[in-house]
Amino acid sequence: MNKEELASEIIKICNCLGLIENKVTTTIIERNIIKSLEDIVFVENLLNILYKNIKSKKYSNILNFKKVENTLIELEKIRLKLDLEGL
């Protein structure tokens, strides 16, 4: 999954979770996410926020868990790559 697709999926998940309002222009957010995927602190915080909110049972009917799982795997890959580069 390339960074543009990943950013788009992150925005969709955040919209479903109510973390981002639907009225917000997603192109600006998408560009900021793509830039921030190079920062390990951003990626770790994003993962923590998503894990915490996804575990809530009230979103079990809304989310496509296969897409969420793939998105989280991609974020974990990025986090691991950034972590290893920092050594």
C-alpha cells in the first residue's frame, strides 16, 4: 500500500471513529499525514489512538475490520522501519 492509499484509509477510519469531522477538507489532512509518516512519534501516537478507539465495541458494526487490519499492519511496518533506522 502506498502512502497516499494509507493516508486515505487512515482518514476513512478516523471519520468512522468520529476522530475527524466529515466537514473537514481531507486533502490538507492527507498531505499532512503523508509528510508525518516519516516521524516515528506521529506513527506511534496514531497507532495508539487507533488501537484505543477500535477496541470500543460501539464501532464493531461500522468498521470493515479487514481494511482496518491492513492499515494497522502498514502503520506497524512503517513504525518498525523508522525504529530500525534510528538505531
